[in-house]
Amino acid sequence: MFADRAKIIIKSGKGGNGHVSFRREKYVPNGGPDGGNGGKGGDVIFQADEGMNTLSDYRHRRKFSAGNGEDGGKKNCHGKNGVDLILKVPQGTVIKDAKSGRVIADISGKNQTQVILKGGKGGLGNQNFATPTMQAPKYAQPGQEAIEVEVLLELKVIADVGLIGFPNVGKSTLLSRVTNAQPKIANYHFTTLSPNLGVVDLEGARGFVMADIPGLIEGASKGVGLGHEFLRHIERTKVMVHLVDAASTEGRNPLEDVKTINEELEAYNPNLLKKPQVIAANKIDAIYGEDQSALDLLKAEYEEKGIKVFPISAVSGQGVLELLYYVSGLLKEIGEEPIIYEQEFDPSLKMLKEESYTVEQDDDGVFVVEGPKIDKMLGYTNIETEKGFLFFQKFLKEQGILQALEDRGIEEGDTVRMYGHQFEYYK
């Protein structure tokens, strides 16, 4: 089966911790701080690869992580940055947040390389906190945590024109006639299990990429058969060509077929019906006698709605050139810019949320402040010392925590508790 969907977990690198150390040299009894900074964590980068056409590489492996930054060292030695993780995907891959379904990035068009997750910043060593009044700081900054997120990769075929229609109406035959594509062709329903792409070259007109979207069936928008797998690829096309069996060789009603397919498109994504449509009434070479009733009904129903109907034969080539030149004209009106999905979700917001804090008041009137960033800072700061406590107070002020306590009505002398540490509040 054509692998056009995969769900994976990606994780950026954690920032290295800053180091606490002091110069220890002969004849230098009171050396100053020389703790180095931690290295930056590695980024997670997605990159388009023209040699790939499926997401099969991500079907059997679930988790991908960038390298962590190294901790800082003594003698002003900074930690190495973590190694970036580069994940290669086919052109047209849309990266979504798995929980919300919102778009993070679209690796298409000019977006060939995109940083999806940034590595954590390295923490500052204690040398950065030395001041004239605090010459020997015994604390350093921890590295920023990594970001982990589950993403859904969806490959949406990049094609100007999408050939749609029920199974066995001649889409693969038409594609093989007008392009260099060589799809498998057989008289079975659902012969095509993956989109086939081909380039249409026209003399004196703009060429375009055409995709044979696998056969749709009624109920496709609800996931019946392989409906969702197929409908996904229509979203990026600019023009849709409905192929119908005008000769009703299998007893199908071409008028009803177009109506049914449009209903499925609307149920899946109403915006799809805003795209230009053309109807290709195929197999006219199989119409016997003067019976043109199917063609007449199609034209009467759809041409007044601005949807042109072309009688063609994918086997003999009759009417095919007229169809192609008309489609080329439509594309010229639309323009050449590919359809790119805008970003709807930034994974860095996940980190901001995780680094947030809560301020609550318990039954005893104690103000309880909690949050991962506070917990981590307490682990790296000795608040038992006067200078360490001043440093932590500065952190609380910069993070807006002191203001949050005042907003909750804290007064001087009230008790504040943070992960086992308890102290009285004074301005």
C-alpha cells in the first residue's frame, strides 16, 4: 500500500546546564568564577527530498530525537551544541499536530527546509552572574528543556490537475495517453491504489502536472473503502477533471456519478467545490448509433453552471487535445503559485505552556506556587544563602510570579510555599 500517512514523535535536544566552578591556580588564592555555559540542544528539521515519493521510512520507527547540548565545564569551557536532527520527506508533506490536527508546516514550494522544533538554550555558567557586589556566585542557570510533540505526516500530492471519478471509468488510460506516466491498467475496481503523476506537454501552451486520483466510491468522505486516503490528494490540486463513462458500459449513470462525487467532495471539505471543474465524458467511441442522450444531459445540467463538458475517448484520443488545452487555459488564469498550507500551530507554544506556573491559596491561607521551571530553578539555586535567595527573588520578579502573587491578594507576612521551600512574603 502507498504510504502517504505516518504518525511519529519528534523531540528537540535539551540545552546543557551552566557550570559552577572557581579558578584554582597556584598563587591565586581567591580565583573568580569560571563556570562555562551549556551547549544549545539540537533542532528538529524537516527537509524535502526529491528522491522520495512515500512516507514508508516513518512507518516502522516511531520516535526521533535531536542531540542534547553538553553541560558547561570549568575554566570557561562551554559545552558543545547538540546535533541537529534532519528528517527527509517527500515534496508535498504536511506536518500536523497529532492531537489538534492543526498544521505546523507544509514542505512544499519554497518551503524546502523548515525548523519544526528548536533545541533548548544552554544555561549560563556562574561566571555570568558575577557582579562587583557578588563576586563569587555559587549558582548557574539550568539548560532549557527539550520539546517533545507527536506529529502526523500527510503526503498530499502536488499536481495542477486531479483526475477524479468512479473506479474503472478510464482515468489511468487517459493519464498514460497524455503523459509519460505508466500506471497499471486493468478492468478491475480499485486497480489504482496510489496516485499516479504525469507531466502533460502541450505545443504552444503551458504544460502541467496531472494526477490520477484513485477511484472514489459513495461514502468515501466517511472513510468507506480507502476514501480518506484518496480524498486527501485532491486538496492540493488547482483544477479537477471529472471522468465519467458516457457510454454507461457498466450500467452507471454519468449524471448521477458527477453528482455523487461532488457530494463526497463537499462532505470531506466544502472548499473543494470552489475549485474549477471540467467534465470529461469518456468512452464516446463505445456509444452506438446516434444515442447522445448522456452527453446532452451532462451539458444541460453543468454547462449553465460554468462547468464545461468534453466528449472524449481515452483509447482513441478523440477530443483529448481540446480538453487539455482548455485545462491549460484555466491554469493560466489561476496562476502558477502552488497551494501551500499556512501554519496553524507552533510547537514552541507547548514549551511556553509547560514552563508556565500556577498560583493557588490552600485552606490554611498559604500561597502555593508550582511549575516545572520553578522546580528546576530551585534545584540549581542555593536559596539558603543570602545571595542565592536574592538571585531567586530576581528570577521570580522577571517571570512575573511576584506580580501574580500580588494579584491574588498576598500581603506582607503571608506564607509562600514552593516545592518544600516555605518563606514569608516581604516586598
